[in-house]
Amino acid sequence: MADILYTYKNQVYANITNRCDCSCQFCIRSHQDSVGEAENLWFKTDPTLEEIKKAMDEFDFTGYEELVYCGYGEPTCALENLLASAAYAREKYNIRIRLNTNGLANLYHKRNVVPELAKVIDSVSISLNAPTAEKYQEVTRPRFENAFPALLEFAALAKDAFAHTQLSIVDVLPEDEIKACRKIADDRGIYLKIRKFS
């Protein structure tokens, strides 16, 4: 079994699925099999809810204030396990929950899942990746044609639902695209995080 919980830069992450509805050009999973203290993040089959809970029960959360759902897949592709395990971790370990997501959950599930997520998740980080729909399709390579506007709609819904919402990009973008992404975030009153590519 691949690692379900792993640590990286003094944070603890939950890797609950390898399914993803994007194939980003810069995705770390296309370059290596693990991140941080994880030995391997590739599952032969995705873990069950019971296996996720067991991994949590075997992990020492002492010193950690936040559990981040972010692994070698899009966490919302395993929505039921995400919701149930986040609720479990929040109640049992009194820990904040953050979701790192591509923001396409509503497209994937064909309904607005933000209210369900907001019941168990404190903050959300949404990968913007590009300033235009054309660039987004090129870089992120999602399985949906209308992914970029759906991402922006998800971000707007998230801003009103979560204690903290941010959009994120990677610092490999040209300066003009970073500036355009900042304007997208500013126009929506959402914080933009510029992540260092590693």
C-alpha cells in the first residue's frame, strides 16, 4: 500500500486517491514517485475509508495544526472518502483541514459540492495555473472543455463558503501571466499564492 499520510516541510498531507481529471504539464507525479517523507504515493487501488482512518489513527498528529488533502491525485475525485475522513480527523484530532484542489469538482460530480465540502473543510487552495482559458487548457490538460470558467465559478463559491480561500500559481509562469493571474484573483477578492516550482 502506498503512503496515505505523509509529511513535507513540517506539514502533514493526506493522499487518498490517484485519480485526477487533469494532466498538468508541471505535475510532480510525472517526475517522481513520492514527495517529502513518503516512500511511494502510487496506489495499486485507491484506499478505502477504513484504510484512511487507520492511517490517521496510526499517525502522531502532535505538533501539527493542519491536515492538507493533497497527494498524487485530485482529492475531490474521491469525494465520499474525502468528506468522511475529513470529518473523522476534525472530530477525533481537533485539527484544521485544508483542501488543495484543481477546482473542477462541480464539473466532475455534475453538481455544486461546495456546501458539502464546507461542512468539514476550513480552507481551500485552488490551482489557477494560467490566466486564460486557452492557456489553462494547454498547461493543465483537463478532461473538460469548459474547465477554466468552471474553476473560476468554484472559486467564487468557495470564497463565500470557507474561512480562507486562495488561488495558486507556480512561479514558472512569465511575469505578464503572473500579473494577469493576480488581477483575476484581485478582481474576485481572493488571495493569490505564488508557489515555488520544485
